[in-house]
Amino acid sequence: MAEWGDDVPRDFLRVRLLPGETTRDKPGWIQIAPLLDNAVIAAPAPAPAPAPEAAGEGDPVTFGPDSQISALPQTPAASLYPVVVGENGYSSATYHGPYTGTPTTTGAVNAPATLAASIPALPPNPTATYYNTEGKPINPMPAPYTPAGGLGTNGTLPRYMVESDFDFESIALGLYQEWIELDLFHDGLARFTNEQFIAAGLGDEARSLIEFMANQETGHATLLTNMLGERAPKQCVYNYPYLTVREWLDFNQRVTRFGESGVWGFINHLDSREVGQLLSQSIATESRQQQIFRQLSGLPPMNVWFENGWPQSWAWTMLAPYISYCPENTTRLAWQNFPTLRFLNNANINRYSPNDTAQDGSETVGNRIADPSVSNLTSGSCLNLNTTGYSCGPVVAHNKSEPLSFPGRKVLLQWHTPGTAVGPNNSYVTSTSAKNPPKFVAWSQQLNLTYSPLTNTGNNTGYTYQPEEFVYGDDGIINGTMAVLLTDEDLFVTPFNVSLLNPHVVALGLYQAG
């Protein structure tokens, strides 16, 4: 059992090691001090800011029928970045832009051999037969107040290290995620001026909270680094899509969504229960971050009864496009990168009438999978409204008179072909193992994966209608920030075996349903 002791430095965690294992610095201790040589730690919070501005005189007081407005394609933020970044006492990495070199290697990392093309679906485990009809323990207790069963409950000393290739690749993916969040949260604080934050409704206290969340990532990155060992991935350089504070907040809530769901999908498959224990304690923080960024974006903080878990390849597909390049010899990952699925009419979260969102994809800042909604609207913005049901400024909670999406909504789709270079140093390549063209749209949310038929319209475009299904009672499945996929088969999967769908995935997208 890990423990603090009076004789142990505060930056060390005491863990007894098995024979033949090695430690850092002193037998019996594993260092957990930050190993973040190139991490950026924000400065203390700036001086108090003026009060937020009131709504403008031109803001609507009544709301008529929806209407379409024109929109301009947005320039990626990276091209506008200065060489040195620093505002209000905060600082960020000096470059956030695309990779311009030539990759020296391509593709996911491979093992010495691959035993099969896919994992077959099998019948239930024959030993999974326990059922309690008495409502009390039915087997002898190994000790007082200790019901029989459980894993890691026999008194064996915990070992907080990965125990398999599956563990290593999963935690390495998690570390890639923690590194980008560490950089991302700090970057917006340093990128935008005090006036820009005030215009978005955020004062010093909100920024101080975001700074604290950024600093949480130092602990998360340190924890995962130590559970991996010497080949843990290092922090990289990133390429972000946002131009405004609103777009940064929106991007943050999307990044933390796939960061959280990507862990829920694999945590209970880990061979090391000890690693899973510590990882769950960090991902619980991630879920709070996602909720807070939703609130700061003017979205409902909670609109589902259950959070959704995703396979590692889904999370890696969403993360990789935002990594520009990594240090030489950075550990590579084994997970697949799927082609991107875009939602051309995905509701713009910055509109008081989301149904007015343009139908051509121009209200997303770019073509990457988790790019945020355009915020610099010429009309129809909900930011400075004080009208219940239509405002979207930062607040504890909003109720939407017009939802971002609804059952029966026609969703316009466009997807990329395989073979796109993505990820660190453009060294990964998108691919699909599907044997046939896409036929279904798979909606992954809460405890469910629900299909709707895909209507192809040619040239990697098509549409579907958002289905109406329920988890329990009146809890609609489709809500929040969620994964949506194109598949060639409507395979039945459940939360614990959803990765069986991967060989049938044609493209993957991040849908803003609510």
C-alpha cells in the first residue's frame, strides 16, 4: 500500500517493489515530483478586472422565425500567432502551428507479430454465473466485514506500474492527452487580453479557476509518467484552431470530452488494477473540468444520466490532429486513426437560434474533428443576451428554449477518405478496416450505441436523421458532446465491448448535440 511517512520526502510516494525491480533515487521510493522540464506554469492571477459589459442596444428582445445568415470561412488561429505569447502575467509556449517538415516514420507502432485481423465476438464467459437470490453473502468471508470476491483484495502489496502492452499503450495515450491539456489551458490564458476575457464574460476569478485546472495537469502528467517508466511520452508542440476566448472555451470542452470518455472506455480492461485505481482518481478531475468548460461556454453543465466510454482509437483519432510535432524518439502509439466525419450543419453554440446555423460547415472554425463553433458572428449571437432561454454567457446553468439538436433533425454529413497524414510530425495515417461502403450512422452516448440509416448523396457526403431513443424513462440517449461514426454494419455492441465495432468504422466525428 502506498503511504506517506515522516522519513519520506513530500515529493516521493513510498511503494514497496518486487525483487528485481528498480527505483529512482532511493530503494522503496518512487518519485512523483513534476518531471515537466518544458511545461509552462502560469503566473499568479492578474489584478482585478472591470465589471463585464452590459448587453448592447441592438440585442433582440423578441425572437421571430429562424432565418439563414451568411458566414465567412475562418482562418486557423495558428497562422496569426505571434512568436512570443504573454498576457496579464500568464505565458505560453512560443509556437502553436502546423508541422512543416517531413516525417521520418509513418503509421502506428507495431508488435513483432499480429495474430488475427480482428477480435471475434464470443459467447458469455462460462464462469460468469454468480447471482444472489438471498440478499446476503452466500460464500465464506475471508475476514470480518469482507465479503468474498473482488480483485486485488487478498492482501498482495500493490504495484503501481503498467502490467501489459495493453496497459502501456493505454496509459501512454492518456499521457498524450494530459500533456495537451497542460499546454492548452495555459495557452488561452496567455493568448487573449484582459479586454477579450471581459467581453466573453470572464473575470479574474474564472481565469484563476482555469489556471488551477491547468496546474492539475502537472500532477496528472507526473502520475502517468511514473506508471509508464522511462519510455513515457514527452510533451509536444500543438496546433490549435481557436481565434477567440469563446472558441478556446468551446475547444476545451470538446478536448476534455474525448479525454474523459477515452479513459472510461479502457479503464476496466487494464491488467493493472492498481494503475486503474490511480487513473480513476485523475479522470474524476477531468470530468469536473469538462463540466466547468461547458458552463463557461454557456452550455448545460450536465444533460446526460451516464457518461459514455470510448475505445482508445476513437480518442486518439480526435487528439492526434492537434499535435504538431514531438521531440525526437518520443514513444509512438499503436492505436488507429480513423478518417474524420464532419457535420456540416452542427449547431453553432454561439447562436440564440441554433437552427439558423449555416448548412455548409462554415460555422465551424476548420475541418478538423473537434474544431469549435465560430464565435465572431455578425448577428444572432447569444453571448450578451439577458433573455432566459436564449442567453449563452458563462453561468452555472442555462435552459435552452431552442435546443442545439432534437430527434428527427436532418444532419448533413461529409467524411474524409483514408490516407490523410495526421498527428505528431504528420507521421500517422488515417485508415479504415471496413470492407464495404458506409451504410449506418452510429450514435455513441450514455449506455447505448444507436444506429440510424445513412443516405449517401455522393462524393463522401450524405445525411441521416437524428434518432429518438431513451436510456431509462424520459432520458433521451442523444445529448451533450458525443461520438458519432459511419459504419458498414450495425453491429450490436455494449459499453464493455464497444471496441468490436472498430473494424467496421469508416469515419468518426464529434457531434455537439446539446
